[in-house]
Amino acid sequence: MDKAQLQRTQAPLKEQYRIEPQAAQLTLSAESRAGEGVTCRLDTARGELTAGLHPATGGDGMALCSGDMLLEALAACAGVTLKAVATAMEVPLRDAVVRAEGELDFRGTLGVDKQVPVGFKAIRLQFRIDSPASDEQLDTLIGLTERYCVVLQTLSQPPAVNIDRTRSAVAAQ
């Protein structure tokens, strides 16, 4: 896709969202269902995935780890955003690699030490770019990628998370 194609694709959406802001308000969702052992099944557009415990918490490594999936979502979102911004800026990329790394202390999630937080204590996002563009262009490219990457912005400025519990009809009987 080149700049003109990207603009043609996005122009009607941008115009619609300017005229009708509520059209830009979407709710994305994901759903999992309890699986065998200590796993859950996740339906995706690409089929069913099985998520389970990371080996550092007792998993066998056969199921996907949600922590890895979070980092994969960050790397994917940053990679797609990088390509879209590079296309819009007409910055040629011979190659671009986005790497997300996260540091965890599994004592927190296993309840070994109540003082250790559960979750990532640090996340690093690295861009390795092969391009004839100037350093200034690449700085702008990375800055705009950071600004428009949904997953990065969500992690950087966390939204309110509401938790709801309901009893299913089967369990209520």
C-alpha cells in the first residue's frame, strides 16, 4: 500500500468520524472459556487458541501465555502503526523490527511474596529500522508511532477497568 492508497482508504472514515463522532466509538471484545486443566480457550478471528500458565508458574509451555500475548499485541500494534505512519510520511523502510520485552517477578503472581507486585514491572519497546531516511525523519516516525499506537497508549495511560461477575444459568440451578 502506498500513501495515496492509504489516504483513499482512510479518507472516508476520517470524514465520517468528523461529521458523526459517535461512529468512531466502537467496543472491541475478546472472550475466553474455561478449558482443560488450568487453561482457557480463546476464540479469535484466526481460530481457537488455548492459553495457560507460563512455565515459570507451573505451565508445561504447550499453551499460550497471556503475558507473552500482551507483549505480542504491543509489538504487533507498534509494527502496524509504524508501517502506516511510514506510508503516510513516505519514509521508505527496507526492514523494520519491533521488539517488546517485559520484566516480571513471578513471586507476585504465585503469592510467594505479598510485597512483590503482580504484573510487568517494566516493558521496553525497541525499534530496529533499516531506512535511507534521515535521523530527523526517523525520530518523527517513531514519535508518531508512539502517539498513535493503541496498545502502547493504553499501557502508558491505563483506562479504568470495571469488573463484573454474574452467575450463569447452569451454575444457579
